Amino acid sequence: MGDWAHGLLGCFDDFGTCIIAWFVPCVTFGQNAEAAGTASSCLIGGIFFLIPLLNIICWIQTRGAIREQHGIEGSLVSDLLAICCCSLCALVQEAQQVKAGPGAGVSRA
């Protein structure tokens, strides 16, 4: 099991992604959901982000799918805490992980 390529507070590691997530988070969410396979397209994922309660359910599924694809340690509770306590940071963290590609997580010895 590994860790995220960028920490939860590493939003400014990719300033472009951070700005897009700040102004149009539905776009970043849609891209993440499409990359994780939890939405059939970026547009559908973006629409899911705009629907209350459905957005949280989809976000938890997307974050969990990204964790599984990249072999990142975590749980439903840690995902929910990240989403509820630091939403934009979690969104950017997921986008950075997706951009980094498979195997980008830092492995623990």
C-alpha cells in the first residue's frame, strides 16, 4: 500500500489544477470521476457534483476508486473526513493523483 502522490494540503503543487478546482469544481470533479471510472463521462460527473447528496455519494465512490487504482491506503471514513473538512484540497489531491498516473503513490517500507 502507498500514499497519495501529493498531501491533502498540497493544493499549490499544481497551481493550474488548484485554480480550476476553485472556480469550477464541477469540471475537476467530472474529470476525476471519468478517470476513476465512476462516471461515464466528464459531463455526467460534473452534473453529479451539482446535485446535493448525490455529489457526496459519488465523491466517496470516486475517491475510493482512485485509492484502489493507485494502491493508496485509506478508508471510507478517511475519505469522508477529507471531503467534508477540506473539500477543495481533497478534489485537487485526487486530480493530482489521476494526472500522476498509476504507481505514483509513495510506497511505504
